[in-house]
Amino acid sequence: MVSEKDQGQAGWLVLIYRVPSEPSRLRAAVWRRLKSIGAIYLQNSAAALPASMSAERALRKLRSEILEMSGTATLLSCSVLAGEKEIRAAFQAARDDEYAEITDKCDDFQAQVRKEYTASHFTYAELEENEVDLLKLRSWFEKVADRDVFCASGRTAAEEALAGCEQTLEEYAARVYAEEAEGH
């Protein structure tokens, strides 16, 4: 992970773009891609990411895709002369929102496993389904954590929620194995 001091020296990457207004799916595709890599919007059609090799690769690829859409795009590497605090705050808020989403999905996961207990569904198929869901949550968390270069405050709650899900799954697995051993 890049420290705040190192990150401040590395600067920011800014993608300024324009895509055709029709079909609207093109704009939506660009928006989704920017969101998926953790970029924040400085204003319409101007998105920023802390500079890194992976961020640069992702933005260069997106720039190429925008050009293929008959759009225009410029990728800049820059330092912030004024407003760094606000940009960092917006970047932190975006990560906190993502961590809050993960925490909510962890709550949903816990509720789903509780439903299995209530319905007495202690099967390998249910266990496997829950394992897949937990793997998705872990993968999502890792993606957000990778782009959380300034250590957003919501990270701890998401880590704790994920640990709770892992513990719940372990307990559920033990119950599935016990039920199987009893021949139910």
C-alpha cells in the first residue's frame, strides 16, 4: 500500500472525456468502468484517481475504449495546486460508501445463514452456495482495499463484518458435517 506521503508525491491521474450522447449505454459503460476502478468525478466527464501504475493502465485502456466509441479522451498526470483536501475527502467518501455496501451485504449473508438454521437446511449444497457467496464478498473487499490508498475509516467495520461472516460460515459448516455424520 502506498503511504499518504508517497501518494501525495505521486499525484493524480485525471481523465477528461466526451462520449456521444446516443446511445446512452456508452455513457453508462464509461461511468460503470470508472466506478469499478474507484475513480471519483471532479465534475461532469472529468474523473480522477491517485496515480499508480495499475490506475494508469486502467485509465489508458478506458481512454482507448472511449476513442473506439467515437468519443474524445485526454489522460493527464498532475498534482493538485489547490483543493487537495477536498479531492482526498471525496475519494475517502467513495471508499467509505463501498465499505458500507460490503458491510450491508455481510449483514445479508448472516441473515441468509440464519434462515438456513431456521429451515434446518444443513446440506452440502447450501454450504457450497454460502461458500461461493463469501468468496464473492472477500473478492469485492480485496478490490476496494486495493484502491483504498488513504485508508478510509470504513475499512475496519467491513473487515469485522467479513470476519463475522467467516465465523458464521465455519459454524454452519460444522453443523452440516455433524448432521451428515448423524445420517440426517
